[in-house]
Amino acid sequence: MIYLDNAATTWPKPSSVPEAVNRAIRRYGANPGRSGHKMAAETAQQVYRCREKAAQLFRCQPERVIFTLNCTHAINTALQGLIRKGDHVLISDLEHNSVSRCVHQLSLDGICTYTVVPTYPDPEETVDSFRRAIRPNTRLICCIHGSNVFGTILPIAQIAAMARQNGLLFIADCAQSAGVLDLDLSRDPIDFLCMPGHKGLYGPAGTGLLCCGSDQPLHSLTQGGTGSDSLQLEMPDYLPERLESGTVNTPGILGLSAGITYVQGHGTRKIYEFEHRLVRRLYEELCDVPWVQFYGPEPRLDATLPVLSLTLGSMNGSESAQWLDQMGGIATRGGFHCAKLAHEKLGTDQIGTCRISPASFNTMADIQNVCRLIKRKRIS
């Protein structure tokens, strides 16, 4: 199998990741922050080391790193923790359903209203588009960093700066960019970074991070035990405890810690440039093949993520992905990618696309094999 479905979850993982998960189960099996015995203390220390690594990678304080179940959980924690009755919210026309469904449900519940803001190839035009959409009751902007379907990178640093100038909060959905693009909370006025652990950070499934770049308090999405202030019925008012009710996923977190170490060792820039070369080669090899239709922008360094969407012949996205799997053992993702708004924007909401997304363990030989298969089999 040639695995090119890394925008869904990266595979394989660095060998250090399953080793760390196994070590967590065998050696660090106690409940961190819940007991005073030696194993519990050692487990808590290992969990905290992951916070430190994430804080170093994204330039924030360790206590501002919140462990979540995935990126969707992080996004919902931020959105539902901030939005109040009567608020207005801005999102982009490339959002994943984790954002659009959340704000839409809040609107159905009568909590808020929202506007889907058009984005453009010109970053300044995109920033102006968000600026023009601001209303007197606009509270925040939630914006995807890079499209999980078409790879388009949005200028989140500039949008965040504009939001700050207008007294708005800014949430960044970094599901596809964390571990691939540079993210710096000490440099950019981003209030909350949301990300999965299982994609560009090479951690296990069931892990995610919410990194807080500001002091803006969040109402907790869940309430329960934190191992602290146990005689108080109110949730603690400090991080990370306020947003981490219940026992954390220790094996997943220790696996994520190993994944972050892998990313730090290789460097996000080198990872990005390598993955970009792979999608660029794929595009150049196939852009003139009559039965290949690409969707979205042409891959360009610093303008697009290493993600390509296409269809083959008269097949829709799901059929194209199934064809690649059956004919060549090539794993991709076909369909609508949990991204209603993005597919509507590009006009693929009736057919879907086949998404190809490499990662750092892919090779140029993988790409060449895919290209040879598609070129060899004339598709009507």
C-alpha cells in the first residue's frame, strides 16, 4: 500500500510513538494529578513534559496547553467557551464542519448569528473581506489556517492582527498546519490555536491540543474532577485544570510527546518543503493528462498546503479514490471531507473529490508510482 491519506491521519508514525504508548501503559499506569504515590507523580511528570514540548513548539506557557480529544474538541471548547447570547461570529468559506456545524448549531439554539466570509487568492483582499463583515456585535473570528480539501493557506496572522485592532477574539483551526507550518503565539495575536495530535504532530488518534495565546477566560465545556480544589463545586479558574475535567489520555499524550519530538528534530520548515515537493511533482506529472481534473489552486510554496484534490475521468471523488485503491493499493480519501463550505466554494459539492496528501514518510518513488498508474490506465 502507498498511504497518501495523511490529511486524515498520518501513517506510519515514528517508531518512537508506539514505543512511548507502550511504555506509558507498562510503566506510567497511574492517574496523573490524582494520587501522591511515586508512580502517579512520575506519570504526572511525563504528561507535563508533553505540555512543555508543545509550549516550546508553539511559543506559549506550558499551563496554557490544554489536552483535548482531537481538533474538533479543541474548537468546540474555544467556540462554546467564548460565544454568548447575542454574539455575532465570522468564519471563512473554507471551514471544516467542526467549525461550521458548531456555530450553525449555536445559531439554531438562538445563541448567536454568524457570517460566512468569502476568501480570495490575494491575502490582503481576504483580510479586507473579514474587516467588511464586522458588525457592532461581532465577538470573534474563527478561521481555518489551511484547507483540508484544496490546500489553500489563509493569512491567519494578518486576520488575527486585524481582529485584535477591532477588539475581536481570534481562533485558528490548525488541523492541517500544526507540525507543518510555523505557528508562534508569542509573535502573532492569535487567542486560541486548535489542533489534532494525530496529523502533523504524528501522535496517536484521540489526542489534540488547545493552546491559549491570551488571558481571555473560557467557560469550561465539561465539568468534573481535576485533582485540585476538590472541596469546591465550581471549576478551578486557572489553566489547565479549568478545561481538563476527568482523567487525561496518558498513553496518547506520551505518544504525542514523542511525535512532537520527531517534528522538533526535523523542523516544520523542512517537513513542509519536503511534502510540498511531493505534491508539486504529482501536479506537474499529471496536470496535462486529459483524464485528470485538479481542483483548487496550483501547488505553490508558502501559498498552499501539501494537499491535492482531483477526479479521474468521469468518476466522482469517491469512485476515483476507490479506483486508486483497487488498481494500485493507493490509500487516499474520496468524498466531501467533512467540509461542506469548501466544496460549495469550489463547485464540487455534487461530485466530491479524491484528496491526495503525503507526509514525511512518503517518498518521491511513491509519487512516481501513482503517476505511472494514472498515466498507464486511460480513464474514460
